Amino acid sequence: MAIDTPSLPTTERPEKGLKSGALGLISSTVVGVASTAPAYSLAATLGFVVAGIGLQSPAVTVIAFIPMLFIAYGYKELNNADPDCGTTFTWGVRTFGPKTGWMGGWAIIAADVLVMASLAQIAGQYVFLLFGANGIGSDASSGWVLLVGIMWIVFMTGICYVGIEVSANFQKVLLGIEITMLLVLSIVALVKVGNGTAPLGHLTPSLSWFNPFKIASASAFINGVLL
């Protein structure tokens, strides 16, 4: 026999977690996109994708978008049904039990620690490269790079501590700069290919790169070359 558990009206729920109305659609989108670190993700993974797939990398990127879209929609539905800052941890606990929820939450924490350390190192290197200190910037194991990376982590932690609105606005500025530079890089590269001033070894873009049925043949070709 099922027992209905009475739920509190929305107006009677205790205040907890994120302040109501703190983030709008634009701010939430910016925070979500910034969390994926588009420029860093491309720099860290694109080389491996191209090495393994070759010219069909654009097709793989499009295909990979499909499961990510489903995941995003699933998060949307979970947020509508049970909005909670605990996200994966909270939903996992309430649906599958504490063990599953703990594993999901711990996986996110571990991933964040690893990613933040990597991002801080790269940020430290590029600070020195930006100001012409190539000797330090090219040495990822430099103590100066470590120090600047830690300073970046402290700085970003301070912004998050001040408030989610300040953090979101700061992310808007950083993400705007990031996307602008990616667009500039892409446009300049395409223009150079079009007018014939691109470096030696460049390729002319082709629609065949988006053909997913050539992925197997491309992988076989690359594996044959490597072997």
C-alpha cells in the first residue's frame, strides 16, 4: 500500500542553496559554457582527436554533440523536478541510494581538482608568455608557474566567495574574450587558406570531413601509417 508523503508548498520551503533569482538564463548559460572551458578543451583534446580520426574529426564532434544534448536535457528535467545545488550527488542519493550519490559527487570533486590544477598551470605559463618571459613560460614545472597558478586559484576562489552574481558577471567578460579570440583565430585561418597565404601543409576545408561513414576508413588509414 503506497503512502503519500505530503510536500511543503513552495512558499514554505526553507531557504537553502542558491539565492532565488540570482542567475538568469544568460548568466546560467555563461557559467555552464565557461565550465567547459572551450579554448582549453580544444587545446587539450583536439590534437588527440585528429591523431586518431584524421579528417573526420568534425564529424566526430557533431556526433559527440548528440549524447551531450541528451545529458543537458536530462539535467534540465531533473532541475525542474528537484532543483538542488547538489545536482548529481543529491539526485543520485534520492534515486539510487547514498553509495551511488557519493560516487557521483566524489567523481565531480576529483575531476574539478584535476582540471583546476591543470588550468592553473596553463594560466601560469601563459601569463609569462604574454609578457615575453618565454624561458619561464615554456617550463611547465617551473616554481614561478606554480606560484602564479596558485595565485589564480586564490583570486578565482575570492570571486566565488563574494557572490554568484559577481562570479557570473566576471565569467561573462572572460567568456566573451575567449569566444572572440576563437572567432578571430578561425576567421584568420580560413582567410589565409582562401587567399593562399596559409603555412605549408595546410588543408582546404571540405564537406566530406562531416561524413561519418568515412570514420572507419580514416582510422584504418591512420593506424596503418603509425604501424
